Amino acid sequence: MNDLDFYSIKISPASWEKDSEQLKRIRFTVFVDEQQVPSEIEIDEHDADSHHWLAYSPEGEAIGTARLESNGKVGRMAVMKSHRGKGIGAALMRRIILDASAMGMTNLHLHAQCHARDFYQQFGFEPHGDIFDEAGIDHIEMAIDLGSYRHLADKDSSVRTTLETPNRIAEELGTRFEEVNRQVMGYLPSLHLEYLRDSSLLENIAQFCLRHPHCKLQLLVDKTDLERRSTPAIISLQQKLSEHCEIRVTTKDTPESDFFIVFDEATLFSPINENDYGSGVLTLNYRARCRTLTDQFRSLWNNSVQHPATRHVPL
């Protein structure tokens, strides 16, 4: 959240699957209605795979947006006319730079409308090449080296919350599955499978798996922990949703690790402790941490196997 003394602005990550209606409303109002950009080129093939942000007014109205493509191109930055001049564009740009730095990106580039060149230069973007026409508007290529922002990325973008009880962890698991839009990867060592017994959490997991064709849940669990139970409910769920949910079990070759789950841009982590497994840490908007745990999960996954209990059962 970015708070300015004279105007409170909330900047939140958005997704095309979940927030496309609001993203389109702002972009069509600004680009198509105001600037006469052809409507057929306003939405393109990059939207589904890009990072998006929404800016909200103090009343909770979505009033600005921007996107970042995987190649580092910033675009579709738009603020509703009634809310311009209040620092919303600057807050969006600052958030993009910090989040891109946290993702590990080293450079950003954009096609700036010529009248907005000074706006981008204040953040360190420099113009390159000649002026060119894009959608009937004069533009110029601009780029920035993110090195000078690296030390601020994790500090300014991430939010860390301590979870002191199993109930708090279960609550946050439910919230994360309500909000996540793409992929969840989790390693649940001994005892941590207990978190997946709650019926409301299992319902949230099912809703996530069915939310979008590309949603994917991968869970790695302790083999002994799995086998000392009578078909845990998460296994029954996996058998019905095997296209979106995959569960594997540890082997003697699986390296020991703490409990952790990665949700898009959030992580939930808890150290191994046989006597007290009920505390953890939730971290939001820390993409560098997400990358680290994602790499760790893939290493663990490569040393795991499928268990007979997780085989698909046709409906």
C-alpha cells in the first residue's frame, strides 16, 4: 500500500483471470474512449501472461492500472481522468519498479507517449531511438537499469506476518487458496498433513483447482504420515481432481526440509518441530523468496514418487 499525505492510494497486484473486468473498464475508458485507440488492439495476447496492478481510491474504487510483460515491458498504464494529478501514476510506477526488482528483473522498457517522457525520466527511464507512431500517437522507447532499486525491492514490497498457532496457519491457508490464481506448491513433512483435514479449507482447495484450466496444485507429503491414516480427505479430493491436483510422497532420497507452501506471490513457512508444529510465517509480495522456495520444491519433487493412494479414481 502506498500512502501519500494528501491522498491515500492502495496499489494491489491483479490477475487477468480474476480482475479483467476492472482492468478492461479502466483501459477502455482511458485509451479507447479518450485517446481513440482502436478497441480491437487494446486487448492482446500478452494480457493473460502479464503481471497486472490496480490502484484503488480511499473509497475502494479501482481507478488506475498497469501491466508488466515477462520480457520486462511496462505498458497499459492508465488512470481515470477524475483522479489524475494526485500521484496515482507515480505510485503505480514505483510499485512496478520495486516488484520487478523483487522478481529478479534487471531492466525495464516501455513505449512512452511523448508528452509523458518527463514523467518516466523522473524514475530513471532514459529515451532511446527515434519517435514513432503507435495507435496514431507519438511514442518513444525508454528503458531503465533496475540496479539502483535492488536494495529497496524486498524492504518496500514484502509484508511479513507471524502466525503463532495452528488455527492461524489454517486460516491463512484458507485465505491463500481463495486468492491464488495460478499455482500452489507445498511440502508437508510429518504432522503437517493435519492442516488439510479442515472441511472448509478442502472446499477452498477444490474451488482453486476448478477456478481456471491452468490452475495446478502440487503437494509433497511424508510417506509415513500418509500411510498411518485411513485415506486422508485431501487424497480423496486429489483422486477426483487429478488433472489439477498432484500429490507425491517422500522417499529415503528426499532431502529433509521445513514445511512450506508457495502461492503465486506469497509463501507460508514453518520450521520442522515434532513437539510444536503450529507456528509459521506468511510473506506476501516477496517474489525473490517465492523463486527460492519454488526451486527448493522442484528439487524435493524430483526425489519423490507417486503413491498408490493418489491414483486417479474415475467419477
